[in-house]
Amino acid sequence: MNHTDFSQLGLPAALQDNLDSLGYQQMTPIQAQSLPLVLAGKDLIAKAKTGSGKTAAFGLGLLAALDVSRLEVQALVLCPTRELADQVATEIRRLARCLPNVKLVTLCGGVPTAPQSASLGFGAHIAVGTPGRLLKHLQQGTLRLESLRTLVLDEADRMLDMGFGEDIHQVISFAPRERQTLLFSATYPEGIANMSRGVQRQPVEVSVEALHQENAIAQLLFEVAPGARPEALARLLSHYQPGSCVVFCNTKRACNDVTDYLTGRGFSALALNGDLEQRDRDQVLVRFANGSAAILVATDVAARGLDIKELGAVINYELTYDPEVHVHRIGRTGRAGQQGLALSLYQANEAQRVTVIEEYLGSTLPQGDLESLEAQLRPVQPEYATLSIGGGRKDKLRPGDILGALTGDGGIDGDQVGKIQVQDQFAYVAVRRSQAKLALKRLNDGKIKGRSYRVRLLG
């Protein structure tokens, strides 16, 4: 039998049965390297990017060690952002669905602490959250870690970039010295080594090369004259027509300027940067993920943790100074066996950045010709629009309730409904644009589970 089969790990039967039901048979490279070590109780430093399957690597490990009969926090996962924490929590819940009565809580900023404290009062097995909010609960005594077995630092480099180093060490000061500590990071700067020395015991290091399979991503460079970047970007988008695309900028200002330029010319573009309030950030990510916005213009810091499974293209509006970041950027396209496309703009005085990236990749990047591309603007129009519902998990709303309200007697057809995402305070549903106004009227005039909710069309 193949040594990358999950069945070779000796997982508890309930976890293995659930993996079989989910269709998880072969481990990804990071899972194959790290899971045997995690299950053996080793401390671990794992270098792996978002989308590599790392959540299942540590999620299966902490679930295998869980004693469900003890309603105490036995596993703690620290994440840099609320949306990554939500993604991690969702995946762990999927992996745990065959285990009886596993309780997981998410503890992140941007929402009141009181409901979180109340939930913790009933006990929990697993806590997933951001450093600042976790520390607040620990200091208040609403979160206790005496029974902690497994501590996970996910996207550790990103947490250091965001200045969470001190908060992380304070959180860990509440944890028992006898524990397993797993550190996952997309890159491996010196700060990660320093952090590991302070919180881990004889960690084993594993790394999965960030590069995709050969030829999985087609890269092209385009030289532009000073001041010609915006027009060149619009030309790339019009010619290649990606259904979904992330455009990377190096600064928040450039991010906003590019978004304004594209929307002014009819493109469906949204900005993602650190200035957004949490609710606005959630809405941007939801709209992009569910296909109601075609282009996401983002800074590197804002895009970390972004996991879009089918991304048609990545465009580097500005080349990064760090070749490892370049690889991380383009690695968001060409996943799951799909052909990816990475396009990069640069000026002649930025040729040194190109050289550094090519040396890191070990190959010369082909040059494209802007003049040979489609000159007429042809913005891709998204297939879906998003409705925002003023209720969520706290109101016991489920995706099936929303689908039923939309498609019941006299409603729209089920195949007109796309992704439905239910968060704590809000829910979002994608519907085909031709049905958006009808769906909005139906939800505003009707009820969901016998209750009226305020519903808005986000676009």
C-alpha cells in the first residue's frame, strides 16, 4: 500500500472513517512529512504555504490526542487573522464530525467578548483564535490552559509580521511546560528560529518546497513605461479574461488607487488591505470567494491566509523585493492539478528585482509583449451577486434554512443559488445576477425559520 495513504497512520477508527467519507485517501506532501511526527508527540517546525493541507496535518494530530470525556481546553491554535481562524475552525470541525460531542470555540477580535466568555463558561475541547483576543480571555480567567496538550502556531511568520510576538509569548506563559508545540510558517525568517528556541523542545524541521509541479504555473513578464502600469493591467485583464484574479500591490495606497482605476473602467474589483474594518474585510473575502467579484487587489500582508481554491490568475502589479514572497504570491494559482497563470509588470529600473527572482527560481522568466494583447477593454462580469443577511450562527441559522427560504413555493430555482456562508453575526448567499433582485425581495418580504431578517444586496 502507498506510504502516503492516511490508512497507514493508525488513526483512531472514527477519524479514519470520517476521512474515508470525505474522500481523503492520499496525504499531501506536508501531511506525509509532518503527520507521523505530530502523532508521535514531537514538536515540529513545518514550512508550508496556505493551501498545502497543513490544517489537516495539525488538525488530525490534535484530534487524535483529544480526550472528549474531559471538557477542558486540550488544544489551542493561534492564527494571525480572524478569517484564517474561521477557516481553521471550519476544517477541524469537518475532520471531527465523526467524533462525539467535540466542542470548538473561536476567539477573535472584532466582535464582543461577552458571548465568547459565555461560551467558554460551558467548557470547550479546542480553542482557535487570534493572539490579542486569546490573551484577553486568559487574563480575565475565562480561558484556562491547565489541560493543554497541543499548541499550534499557524502562519507564525505572518503573526510576527503583524507585531504579535509579545502577545504570543504572553499567551504561551499561561500554558503548561509539558505540551506539544507545532509551528507552521509559509516562510522561515530569523524571527521564526528565535521564536522556536523560546517555546519548543527539540523540534523536528520539515519543509515542502513552495514551487508547484513543473509547468503548473505559466509565468510571463511585461515591461512597462513609467506611469503606464494601470493601462497595462487593464490590458492584461481584458486579454486573458481570468474568471478570478488577485492583483498584488506593495502598498495600501497603490492597492486603493488600482482598485479605483479598475472600477472606474467597468471591472469588478475589490480592495483588500489593512485599513478595512473586520466586517468590511469579511464581506470583501466572501464576495471574492463566492464569485460575485472577479478581481481582488491586495497587499501581501492583507492576503496572507487567503485560500481560494480555484484562482484563474495572479498579477504582480508591482514586483516584490523578496523572491520567496513572489513564489508565495504566484502559488495561489495552479492548484489542485489546474493550470495557473502568473503575470508580472516591471519597469526597466526594476530589472534587478527580476534577476533576484530568476536566480531564486533557477530559471529565466519569459517576456511577454503588451502590444500584441487585446487593446479594447473587456471587463469580466461576475456570475453571482451577494446578499447579506443580518443573522448568523448565534441565531441558529444554517445554510439549509437560507436555501429553503430562497427556493420554497414560488421561489428561485436551486441551481440559481451559489455558496452560502454562515458566520457568527451574519450570513452571505451568492445568487446568479439575473435573480439577485428577486432573491432580495423574497428574503426581505418573507421569513427564514419563521423570523424576519434585514437583507442587503452587496453587489
